[in-house]
Amino acid sequence: MMKLTQKFSLGFFFILMIYSCKPNYDPIVVSTEDFHLSVDRVIDAMVHDIFSPPVASRVFVYPNIAAYEIIAQNDSMYQSLEKQIEHLGAIPKAGKNKSINHSLSALIAHIDLSRQLIFSEDKIKGFRDSLYTKWENINPVEFENSREYGLQVSEFIANWMNNDNYPQTRTMPKFRVDSEDESRWQPTPPSYMDGLEPHWNKIRPFILDSAAQFKPTPPPSFSMEKTSLFYKELQEVYDISERITKKGDESEEIAIAQFWDCNPYVSITRGHLMFAVKKITPGAHWIGITKIASKKDNANYSKTVFAYTKTSIALADAFISCWDEKYRSNLVRPETLINTYFNDEWKPILQTPPFPEYTSGHSVVSGAASVVLTSIFGENFDFIDNSEVPYGLKERSYSTFSEAADEAAISRMYGGIHYRSAVEIGVEQGRKIGKLVVNQLNMIQ
């Protein structure tokens, strides 16, 4: 009996030794800062690759949705976008028998889908690989399970994304310029580029029932009669430019115009040398404001992903709506007419972007984003916007998101690239889109 007891004790001792030798891994902690850094890497890559504003909005929205849908699987406060976005089905479910860190899976899905949407993949891969090494060293089992699930959701969202008509628009014909009609858009100096994304209204929207759901009233009828509304708006652009240019560096209007420029490709010509200055897009500026608001609010991981996702959906639909009107009205830019009728040496403070004038893209997307951000962070949410500091511009302060949107809109007149109707009607067009997104998406339980 004694020998049997000793054998049992010895066996139990060996089993205990085996289990005690197994590594005791800590759980992986993914912070909101990790997600912000992932978004920052995407913006850096887009600036490097010179993505156009509409295309950039697509790069933001799908990775955010992938991350959000994973969070909604595990956080009871948030509700899936399945069927709320009519054409979005249910993402794959996480395996019940595996230890999956949903925050980690969400970030991995965001990184992987972002990598697929940009050209300079190495900029994303380097960031990804450094995180993978860190996470694998902390807890290899949790990391591998979470990575597998994140990539599974990334693949699902990528398949859904690839049916949004974007690939088809890559092979559609260039925009044909009507050079016989002076009311129509003409390519502008210094690069005289073709019309950008003339088929963007064919991209599948997220919440809009069609690109034309919020079709704005037409712009003032083209007329070079001095008594016409159109002529008065053209004259106003010229007069504002002349007045604020005389102020030079002291001009607040010029500071506002430059702060909201957000032209991803500004062509500079010096003698025989031509080069580009790269900047963020207007959508990226509002994604930057989303980051600023989330940090000031001390938003947790889930709320941060939620804020990015809802804002990027509004931005994406805003670009579809705006570009639908741009190529419908096909209105000439102020620069073309001012050079013809007022002053052939005049240049706008900002470089005129390569697409028709009406409505103002900055105004539409700013209106949409401001409504969504207000719904998330509150009506009187003041903030300091430092989004343009990396581009050598001073930060600016706002008491509300609406105030920032109004300033973004009027900046286009100060910059000499839009008429008043385009900015005032444009920002209201955007606010209608923002309200639709707020009212239609029930993302919080």
C-alpha cells in the first residue's frame, strides 16, 4: 500500500512539473493608440502615393468597417452594420473554441485591408511586421488565433468591396472636354490635367439610395452679363482675391485657405523644373479631426473604431454625391473666366483642382463629417485642429465641428477656386448626407 502511494505521488509530481514548465503568457493588450497609428500609416502611404480625394475616401472606409464589424461581434454596446448597409452581409463568426482577442483581430483586419488598397505596401508591411513580432512574443497562441480571424474578416470585406464598381471605373473613358462652350469646365494651369474621376457616381454608395439622392439645385445660370447672379459671383471671387492678397502674410483669409487646401498634388513650376508638393486629402483632414476628437474624449478602443467608421462612411457617400453633381453641371472654374475676362495674369491663391466646379467637394464632405462627429462627441465639442502642422501650417481652434465645416467651405472662396453657391449649397448638401448616416445607422445598442 505504501509503495502504491509513493508511485502515485511520484507520478503526480512529474505531471505537475510538466505543466509548471509550460510558458505562462500574458494576454495581448491592444490600445487605441495602436489603432490611431494604423490610420496614420494609411494616411502617410496615401500622401506618398498621391491618391485623389474620392479614391482616398474608399481607402479609409473599408478597413474601418472591417475593424468595426469585429468589434461589434464582441462588444454588446455596438451593433453590426449587417443589412443596415443594404448590401453588406454577416462577417464570419469567431471560433468559440479559440482564444481570440477581438481588438487585436480588428486591428489586423484594418492593417491587412489597408495594405491591399494602397500602392506602397511596404509602408504598411513594415508597421505590421513590427507589431506582429511584438504580439507573437507576448502570446503566440492568442496572436495566431486572432490573426487568423482578422485575416478571415479582411478577406470577406475585400470580396464585398470588389463588387462596388471601382474596378470597372478604372477602364472607363476619360472625360471629354467641351471646348466650344465656355460655361463648361476646362483643364486649368499649370498641369492642365484631365478631369479627375468622372465616373465616381457609379461607385456603389453605402447609405445613399443612389448618387443623386441629394441632388442639389443647379448653379446660377451661366451668363457674362454684369447684372447676372453668375457674373456677380465670379466678380466676388476676383474681388476677394485682390483684397486679401494685398494684406499678404497678415491675411486671416489666406491662412484659412491654406489650412484647408488639402490638395494631394500641387504642381510647382520653377523655370524648366516641375515638381509636386504632396498633402493630405480633405477626407484625410476630417479623419485627422476624428482622431483629435477621440483622443480629447478619451474614447475607448471600441468607440474610437466606431467614430472612424461612421465618419468614413459619411465621407465616402459625400464624395459619391458631390462627384455626381460635378460632372452633371460641368461648370467652369473661376480661374478660366477671370483669365479670359478680367486679368490674364491672375492666379488663385490655391491651385485649382482638376475637376468641374459645382458643388465644392470640401464643402460637401466637411458638412457630412461635421454632422456625424457632432452626433458622436456632442454639439459644443471644442478642439484644436493640428492636422496640417506636418505640412508647415499652424493649428487652428474651433468651438464646434459645424464651425470647422463652415470655415472649410468658405476657404474655397478665399482660395479663389469656387463661387459662393458651390460652397454654401455644397455644405448643406453634405449636412443632408451626414443626417442620413446618423439617422439610418443604428450602431449603438
